[in-house]
Amino acid sequence: MLSGPGGIPALRSELDTYLQTARARQLDELCDWLRIPSVSTLSQHKPDVERAADWLARKMTAIGLENVESIETTGPPIVYGDWLHRGTDAPTLLIYGHYDVQPVDPLELWISPPFEPTVRGDDLFARGASDDKGQIFVHIAAVEALLATAGALPVNVKFVVEGEEEDGSQALMAYMPTATARLAADVCLISDTHMLAPDQPLIIYGLRGVWAGDITVRGPSQDLHSGMYGGAVHNPNQALCELLARLHDETGRVTVPNFYDEVQPLNDRERTALARVPYGEEKLLEESGAPAAWGERGFSVTERIGARPTLEINGIWGGFIGDGFKTVIPAQAHAKVSCRLVPHQQSAAIGPMIERYLQQIAPPTVQVTVHTRQHAPAIVVPLDVPEIQAAARAYARAFGAQPVFSREGGSIPVATVVQDALGIPILFMGFGLPDDNLHAPNEKLHLPNFYRGIQAGIALMEELAS
Ligand code: BES
Ligand code: MN
Ligand code: MN
């Protein structure tokens, strides 16, 4: 059944016919998967997360993947499946993705319900459509088409799909070092990022790391009547805002001492390369709807997003926020804060750094503590490996345009662990778009990207084999 190494196993026309015929069914199947609300950060969705894993394991088996297993962990199962019949004649491609999704709130802003996948125009709207079920399904569909028409793949393939990426990837991080033999491969493909535009593919060679945690400001030992105590004790909500306001200076720099200590200045070569990326302030404003750009002085938008560290206040709460009003001085105020990190920054050091600074500047009227929830370092991928060239050719074949190369702002914490534990390069080849509304209402997948993504997945396997 197998053709020679590097040969294109299926007749093009047969493969193309298969892909044409299978289109509607494959889209229906993706919609079935998207209907399962696999929100990993909300405990009430635990059974749904498990159902989404089962669904994937069944699908993997149905398309002819072998050794399919839903691996039990301390968290959601890790779904594994492989096809290894090329043996040592061809390289092994490890495909990573995640089947968990973000929460849907604010629900009222969705035009169609998040777990009722809906096609409008060229887009499929659903939570997880782009991040990441739709993108992992691209490769399931690619493998299905090759196995159905040729009975073989050009390379060995292993899938490892986790259900906890949006919640810190703890289980996969723990599993990875114990599974280096099972997951051994020559290269790891991650389709969990975006392109610049439908006709402009993007190979990402760096992603930022992340630190995320909570700040708590404590004042009085219990909530107080603001008529009886207002003006005489420091309101924790106010103190929190005063502290948060001092985390950046007027040039947009983070003021936490030592925050930039390990950050390498951008060299001319890198600045020139990033300047070539067709993205700028105008695009940013159009995509985001923000009234004006903001950021660290002296850096372009592309540099700020891909190559500079940040500190963001993700949420603030304290006191009374219900209907009407309540004249209260709360006992505590809270903020959720996260940082994006660049190479060489120690992700474990960030929490203590922020806590030290806040405690140093906090007035004696309140107490402040910082609790770390999650951290992971940044990743940089070597560009001078042949697999990157194979990915560029595959993208060009499917999308009719050469990819550009850039660093991106998001984080995939497990990527560093894969790169280090398995000692292989990572290919960040995404099929999303910047306006896919990731983590926001009306998440979508651009269907032309989905179909061309399947072609790119097939082309990548072929290019890696040759
Ligand atoms: N797919 C994203 C990461 C991403 C998005 C990379 C856009 C590049 C461009 C991933 O699912 C994600 O959301 N990661 C989180 C990690 C966090 C939960 C630790 C992130 O970046 O916020
Ligand atoms: Mn993702
Ligand atoms: Mn995400």
C-alpha cells in the first residue's frame, strides 16, 4: 500500500475529489465537536471537557489513527493517536493542539449562541472555532483524506491534544517529561495561532511567556458603613487603584524594579525584520476598535506586541457592584494581573518582584499581597531548520503566498516544554485570523482558511517527507 518515501501517495485528482466531497460532512463533524462546551476553567463543565476528549478519541480511531488513547491525568484527559507505518524511512510529525475552550461571558454579546455553531457568510461562529478545535480538526481532516484515498501518510504522525491549555496545561507539563519516548518526533506542529490576513500566511518564530496572579489589598477587618467611617480609614478600592496606577510610568514602561533586567535590547536585524511585517497602528485600531494606540514609548506596534514585556490589569473588583447602591467601605479589594514575558525573563521571579514593589510603595493604611497562579517562559524557535522551509513551502502551496515571519504576543506555555523535553523545533503554523475574536464573544473561523488549512496540512506532510 505504501508508495516510496517522499512520493505523493494519493493521486492528486483522487485526493482533490475526496476533499471536495467530504467538505460538508467534515464541517458538520467539526460543528458536532464545537457543540460540546469544553470550558476547562469552569468546574461545572468537567463532564463536557471529558465528552470532548471522548469525541476526539472516537474520531481519531474512525479515520484510521492507531494506539488511540484518552490518557487519564490529574486534570482533563490527554488524547493521543498515531500512524507510524513509515518507520525510519520518513520523519515523524508531532501535532499538538487543545480541545478545551475559553468561557463565553459576556453571553449577551453573542449574535448566535456560542455552542450552536452557525455559518454566516464565509465564517463559522462558535466558541473554540478558531481556538483551537477548528485548527486541530484541520489536521484530523488532512490525515483522514490521505488515509482514505492513499491508505498511507507521507510521514509518521503523532497527535497529542490536551484539554487544559486555557487553564495552564499542568497535566501535560507533568506528562511530557515522562513520555519522551512515546512522543519522540522530529518536529512539532502547533496550529493555534493566526495568519495576518486570509491571503497572508504567517510563521511565528517567537511567542511571549506569561505570568498571571492576583493582587489583594486588605484594609479594615470587615465591611464598614461609609457614613460612619468614610474619610477616616483608607478605602481598599481606592488604595488598590492608587497602587495599580503606579505599575506603569507616563512613557508606558512597567515600573516594577528589576522587571526589565534580563530583557535583551532588540538588535538592528530583528528591528528591520519586524518592520517588514505588514502590520501597524492603523490595522491595530481597525481590528481592536480602540480610539487610539497606547504602549511603551520608542517601540513600534509589532515590537510592543511581539518583542516587549507588558503588565496588564485583567480584572478589578471589590465592594458593592450590584443594582442600586450601597454606601460601603469594603474590607478588601482585588485585581487579576498578568504579564507577557520575552526571552530570558524568569517567569517564576515576576510574582515576588511585583509583591516586593507593591509592599514597598503601599501606605501603612492597607496590606497588599500577590498570589501567583501560573507562569511560563517565552519561546523562540530557530528559523534556520529545514522544517521551517518545508512549512513555508506548504503554506505557499495552499494559500498561494509566501509566509512572513514574525514574533507574536500570545502564549502557549506548553510549547517551551515540548521544545525542551523532546529537543525538537516547533512549527507555529496557524490558520486563524486576527479578527477571530479569540477569548471574546462571536469567536469565528474563516472557512476558506479551514479548507486551505487542510490543503496546507497535507502539503506539510508531503514537504516534510521530501
Ligand atoms: N491560542 C492561544 C495563544 C495565542 C493566541 C498565540 C494568539 C498567538 C496568538 C492560546 O490558546 C491562549 O489563549 N493562550 C493563553 C495562555 C494563558 C492561559 C496562560 C494566552 O495567551 O493568554
Ligand atoms: Mn489556543
Ligand atoms: Mn486561547
